[in-house]
Amino acid sequence: MLFEAHGITKFVVICGYTDLRKGVVGLSQIIEGTFHMDPFEEKVLFLFCGRRGDRIKALLWEGNGFLLLYKRLEKGSLSWPRTAEEAVCLSKHPYRLLLQGLNPLRSAIQNVKPETTF
């Protein structure tokens, strides 16, 4: 489900560390309060990663409720962008690279605006 992401038009990576004990309300507050984005925007998948890099949470508004996805890697960890405290928008290909353990943002400029698409 997370890798295929059918119907998703925008992938927003929340860079840095996120406390993955947070649920729908806490993650929505991060999206709205810190990044001034709308968590109720349809077809937008918001991605969060914890400190260890082997767990990921995703939040998606489906029009009538939130879908909260959680994935734990059995081996290895994700190369999550850690340096910028920003939200970065990805297209489908860089999103897939990210979920394969690669960091498509590594060569990008450090301070990327949320409207930027890779």
C-alpha cells in the first residue's frame, strides 16, 4: 500500500525526526501548526519518520476521515532527510526511492520550500 500509493498526487515528506507515538490529531497539528499546510487536502500523503529510521507513518485524508499508515522495516533503515526542518513535496519516482531506502533529497538544496516538487 505505502509503496504503490495509487491515487496519490502529492507526497509531502516531513524532514527531521517525528515522535511516532503521535496519532492522527498530533500529526495533523504538526502539518498545520509547524508547516502551515492543510492536512485535509485530498490525495496528499504526509510522511513522517522516527529517530531510528526503521519506522514510518503516513497520514492521508480520504474525504470522510483520515487513514493512518504505519510501516516497520524488519532489516535496515530509511535514509530520511534529517537536516532541514521543513516539509518537502515529492513526485512519485523520488517517493519510491525514499521508500527503497535511498534519499532523493541528499543532493538537493538544504532549505526547500513545501511548494517545490522533485
